[in-house]
Amino acid sequence: MVHKAILLLRKIPKGKVTTYGELARATKSSPRAIGQIMKRNEDPEIYPCYKVVSSSGAIGGYAGCVKGKKIDEKISKLNKDGIKIINGKIDLKKHLHKF
């Protein structure tokens, strides 16, 4: 069974991101639990977990990593969506998607 948080990822429009906290509120869960669910996402091409960032706008992890090639991949995907990262953060006033 796919967790509701994973399904919600498909509702995030291009150019937008959401936070672990926002997904937690939408699914009556906790941000930490959402992080674990995203880490275990088996199909990131269909369920774009790269669009989940921390509540400060910081990039956060990707595919179980917090630095290295996977984070570079997350940044690249965000950039392709038109999301600029300045000083390691995304402007959530401009890019936050709420459910």
C-alpha cells in the first residue's frame, strides 16, 4: 500500500515544493515520519519526493542522503522545475505548495 503522503507528491505543481511539516499536517503524521516515508520512496520518477524540503526552505535529504551526488541530483531537478536555490535555501513565500 502506498502511503497518502507519497500520493500527495503528484499534486505538487511544477515550480512548487512542499515541506515535511506540510505533508505531515495533510496526512496527520509527523515531519520525521514523512522523512522516513520519503526516504523509502521506491518510485521517485512517479512520486517526486525531491519536491519535499525543510520548513526553513533548506534542501533537506534525498534518497537517504544529506550530501553528495543524490543532493546534487535533487538540486538539479528543482532547478529544472524553475526553482532557484539561493544560499542553500528555496524561497518558500514564492514556491510553497500547501494541501
